[in-house]
Amino acid sequence: MRGADRSETPGSRLKERPAPSPASAQPAPGDLLGYLAVLLATACWGTSGVFVKFIVATTPITALSLAFWRDLATFLVLLTGIRLLHPAWLKVRRRDLPWLIGMGGSLGIFHVFWNLGVLLNGAAVATVQQAAMPAIVTIAARFLWRERFTWNKLAAILLTFTGTVFVSGLDVLGQTQLTLAGFLVGLGIPITYASWTLFGKKVRAQYNPLIVLTYAFGFGALVLSPFQLFTSHPWPIPASTWLWFAGLIGVATILAFSTYTFGLGRLPASVASILAMSEIAFVAVYAYGLLGERLTASQIFGAILVISGVLILTQRRKRPPVPI
């Protein structure tokens, strides 16, 4: 039937409320819920490095193995919950599957880079490195959707990149505090995170956030599954490790990703990006208070540059932006 293509699937009936127009000067009062959701997500994301540190300290698990089990466990929890509560939501349109597959694949690879980044560079450094993601999304959006590339966006990209270099431990004297592997992993973190965002842009507005995450984590686990033949899976697992793993899944993954996706449906992407960078502050507090990590003066300066960059990138102006 010709009309069948236009009908909504059950999983897409709960569409997110359209984001406010970028031209509006002030967000509507109802958007407060979106702000709170994204801030909660960043606070939860900030705990990821803490949980990963405690997991690898209690069991000899590899980054590749941890990424797989994280994605698989998240998928199974979400799938079980939805099948029990709203099984009809699991039906999606066939044309959306490539975007969901791309979203899941990039998400799985991102978790590998993230786990490696925490192990090689530390939780605080790995998190600030991913702050380059907004700049990468801006460049990609220019080629994919012909979005304007303005002077303030260029300034934001330069500030974000420079800040990432400082936070990575490359100070003005050229003294390197991390290995080449750590630096390359640091670059991979924002690239794969940006890919997840770009793929997700196509499907987030069409389905309930939990549906999008279920498919994304399912495909993410599927992409990582062949590599599990070449990595170790320690057994038995200490009871304390199961506790940290439960926190990684429940707090740093399901709660974080679902609340961010929820908030993104109520805020402009630019506003959500600014709020997401507040994760840097949360991670610094967690790393200082729980992991005993310290940020050097150059790394703190780099963090300030990163935050300044994303603020410029998402700055609203009364006059139309000047394209390059």
C-alpha cells in the first residue's frame, strides 16, 4: 500500500518535542527539563572513568573485552525492559536501519577508544579529549548538510584543538607526557564520538530515545563480537568487579545516554553541546577526589580553552552569523 510508507511505527509514536528555533533569544520555560536532563547525563558520564579504573584494578580485562560486555549488557537490559513494557516499540522502519547500524558501530568503537584512553591517559585527560567532538561535528555537517561555516565556528575549532593538545600533555616547551599510542587514542575518542552523534541525528527525532539506544548498543555489541575471539575474558569475576560493572552499565551508560538523548529532543543541538562539555568539570572532581589524579597547570589551561571553544561554537547572536 502506498500509504504504508508514511505510517509511523509504534516505536516512533513518542516523538521528541521539536527543538526551539535557533533564532529565539531565550529558551521556553519548559526547556528547563531539557537542561536538567543533559546536566544529569554529563554528571553520569563523568563517572565512567572511575568505574573503568576500578574494574581494571580488580580484574585483568582488556579494553576491547570491556567495551563489548558494556555494549552487550546495556543492550540486553534495554531490550528486556522494552519487551516487558512496550514490545511494539521495537519495530522500526527498514530505511532507518543503516543509520542505526552506523550509530551502533561507531558507538562500539568509541567505547574501545574510551577505555584505552582511560588506561593510557587517565580519566580526566580522556574526557577532555572528547571535547573536540563539537568541532568535528561542525566540519562534517558542513559537507553532509551544507550547514554554515562561520568565523565563530572557526575560532571555536582552533580553541578546542589547541586546548585538546594542552590537556593531552603537550606543553609549550614540547615536553610530551604520553606515548604515541595514547595521543592517537586521544584523537580517536572525539572522532568516533562525533560519528555516533552524526548517525544518531537521522533517527533521534523519529523514535523514543530508549529505542534508539537499544538498537545502537545492540549493533555496537555485534560489531565488537568478532574481535572477542582474539582477546581474553577473565573468569571468575570478583564480586567487587560486578558491583563496579553494574555502576558502569546503570549510571554511566543507560542513565547517561538516555537522559542526554531525552534532553537533546528538548534543546537545540548547540545548547546541548555546551552543557555536555560540563562533563569536564565533573570528571576533574571525580578524578581528584576518587582516583587521586592531578591536572597540571597546562592541562587546566587547555581545559579552559576547550570550554571557551565550545562556548564560541554555540554562541547565539542577534545578527545573522557571517559565513566564511
